[in-house]
Amino acid sequence: MLLSFRSDRGGNFAILSAVLVVPLAISAGVMIDLSTISRTKTELQNALDAAALAVAREGVNLSDARAREIADGFVRTNFDPAVTQLNLIRAGNSVTVSGNTKAHMAFGGLLGYENWNVSVSSQADIAYAKYEIALVLDTTGSMAGGKLIAMKDAVLGLIDTMSAQVTNPDDLKFSLVPFSSFVNVGSQFGPKFDNDGQQIPGTGAPWLDLAGLVPLPQMELEAGVSRFQLAYNTSQPWSGCVETRVSADDFDVSDELPVKGKVNSLVVPAFAIDEPATGGYDNNYIASEVQPTDKTTRARAQKLFKYGVPEEEIEDLLGIGDVTAVLGSSGDEDDGNEDEDEGEDEDDENPKQRSKIKHSKVKIDDGISLNTRYKKGPNFGCVTEPISPLSNSYVSLKNSVRDLQARGNTNILEGVVWGMRALSPGEPFTEGASLEEEVGLQKIMIVLTDGANTLGNRGHALGSIYSSFGYLADGRLGISSGGDTATNTAMNSKTSKACENAKKTGITVFTIRLEEPDVKTGSLLQDCATSPGHYFDAPSRAQLDGIFQSIQDKIVRVRISS
């Protein structure tokens, strides 16, 4: 019987279970409460991290009251339980946010703990890098009104908020690159002229085509003729706009340095030729009947003569012995040239006599073109504000933004390539630092446009309005005829290549399509951007402020330091 009792385990198990059930229940409750504490701490930590990052991103110029307001807002948004105490400490670039809350205990009451105090702290600072940012901004006619105002406000806000975040202004520089049909590099780079009205050798930026050496296909001007000189002859000196570089070796889509040893690499100044008075043309400013498409020797001589080129130079340029014989009687057209010495009695029927004074002034009509509302003359279409090179003169940059006006057609290519050149350490603009030599340097390009690439096609013999590509008939787009679709496709192709080249050089590219439904333009800008996350579509101008804030958040590196 004793043996039978000893072998009966049922009662022992029941007794043992009864003894263990209480500690097991307590252990399970403690595990649940520990999980609650851990979850609460994690949620509070995330909320305080977000608050610290948000305050740090605003920079050192933020008021303490505003900093506290931002921190409170982020904690309320990201954390459900009430924080009983929130502390904010700012020291230079560092922001520390600490907070306490209570985690409710489900079983802790059995041990005398209804709530568990949870304390968390987060410290953030800005991991300062060096930023060079090119703002490539569409200033075409379609931007007029509310869109231009919204763009200016968004850009000014970006400059203000980012400049408030840096303690050393040398760490943040902006370049402003407005674009329309042309980009304006600034007339200060052009050559100077002497008292006789002749171009002074050795003056002018060496990266410009000072002597007309670039063999561009063009309807009216001869190789070897300085466009600067011709513009000076018309009393309308070059105002700073430039043409697209020739496509040889992809100079038109790259930032390769312009050097004298590579003639095609030089930058050609814009010079709008005198167009015919009839036939739907836009820019007739000299009294002349010669047609741009006429390639006879006589017509070539007439074209040069009407811009004030001396007859001796015409003879050299065209390889003819006597330009008077080629021109014939000048009575069949009013050449428009006038002698600089008004007191000298000269025979208007004798062009040779009129060339005694080299580079005589040319009478032009610089009135307003009825078709385009541009001022007529060799600077026709140069309605874009000059590029502002990389600078930390934020007040000056903001003034330049405020001065932007909306005129002209859309030429995104020129905006992108000159944005690239503004960021490059080499000429034409040399303010940029080298990515290879400057540790932590970020080069950023922000491209904003509200329209599709537009050449400005026309039904006359030149095929288009004058632009950075010259005329459509010149063939510099790769085509010499076609409608708006054909020219848009050709311009888009070049723009895509320029974007790829910019990204290959290490530039981070953001793109913004503003109130533009064109599908091809949207695809172009998406491909142009560094990644899909760097492209922004803004169906409404009201979204621009938020988009620029998002770009700023992507650019500025803010880190949790503890």
C-alpha cells in the first residue's frame, strides 16, 4: 500500500501547480508591463528625435519661443500619452530635447506600482557640409503674374532659411541662373573699344569668341567678323546674351572648358541679324533690301557693309579685289551707314569714300517689334537678367531674385548647361570649388520651369525667331526645318544630354514642373532629376513653398548625435 501511494503522482502535480500558479501569473504580468514600458520609451524617443531634428534644421537664428513651439508640435503629433515635462536646451548648433511620461502598469499594482516613470532625451545637430546651389529658373513670358511671384517667394524663402542654418557663410553659396530664349552671362565680359570705335586687342574674356573664329552655320555673318564690333557699330553694344555652343564634341551640352586651342569650345555672343522688312519677320532694324538667304558675293558684301564693316575688311573677308565694283551703285538701297565726322561732306553715292573712317556708325531702328514686343536691334531677344555667380552675398542674391522679369520663350537646355557651368570651378565662372579637393562639398542644381522647350517657329525662310540656336534654317538643332513638335523633340534631346552630363560631374539635380501638363516635359524633367525623389510636379503655384522646403530638407544633413 505504501508502494502504491508513493507511485501515485496525480496529487503531487496538482499541489505543485497550485504552488506555482501565483509566481507564474506575476511573471507574465511583469513581462507585459515591461513590454509596455519599452514601447512607451520607444515611442517617446521617436517623438523627441523628430522634435530635436525639426528644431536643429531651423538653424541658430530661430527664437527660443519658436523652437519650443516646434518641439511641442512634433511631440503632440508623434506621441499619444501626455508628456508631463518637456525640456529644450539649445547650445550653438546642438539641440537637446528631453521629456518624461508615465507608462500605465497592468499588473504592477500588485507590487505597488500603478505607473512607471519613463524619461528620454534626444540631441540633434546639423552635420554641416559645404553647399553650392545653382538656382536655374524659368523667366519666360508664361511665368508672368502669379507664377513668377510664387517662384520668387519660394526662392527667397530657401535662401533665408538655409542661410540661417550656417554659421560660416563660406559654407553656403548660391548662383542664380535665369533662362528664357537665352542665358545672359553679363556684358562685363565683353571687349573694350578705343576712341576710333575699334575693338581693343587683349580686352574681353578669353573664353568668348572675340574675333568671330567659331565656324557656326549662319545666314548672314561671315567667319572672322567680330560680333562685338558689329554691335558697337550699331550703338547697341552687346548686352551679355550668348548662343548655344556648337554641337561638335558635345560642347553644346557640356561644361568643358572653353579654350582658344579648341575654337568650337568658345562661347559666341548673341547677335541678332537685321531681318527683312516684309514677310512676317520680327527684327528689321536697318534700311536694307538684301535677303539673309542670298549667298551671292554681292549680297554677302552688302550684308557686311550695312553693319559698318570697312570696305578693306570686306575685300579681305570675301577675297575680292574691289568691293565697290561688286556692290555697284549704292543708290539701289539705303545702306544706313553714317560717317562719324558729321562735318565732312561725303558723296553718298560712293561707298569707297564713306569707308575713310573705319567702322562708321550705323543708323538703326531700335523701336519695339510689334510681333514680340522686344526692342529691335542686335540684342533682339536678350531679355534675360544676367547670371549671378556663386556667392554668399545673400542680400545681393535676393535683390537679383526680386529683379527677375518674365519674357521670352523656354530654352531649358541653356538653363541646365549654364547651371552646370556656374557650379564648375573652371571658366567661364570660376567661383565653384572642386569636388575632388573640397571634403564634404555638395553641388546642387534646382531647375524650375513652367513650359515645354520652345524654339519659336516661324513661316518665313529663316524658319524661326532668333534664339540661342540662331535660326532653325541654320541647322544647329540637327534639323533645318519642321514644326513645333520637331523642334521641341530636338531641344529635349539636347537637354537630356546636358542633364546626364551634369549628374556625371557629381551635381545633384532637382527638377520642378510648375503648372505644365505637357507629358513630354514631365518625362524630360523626371529623367533629368537625380532620382524620382528629386523630381517635383506642382500643378499649382501654391505648392512651391512646400516643394522648396522639401528640397531643403533633402539637402541639409541633420543628425541625431545622441
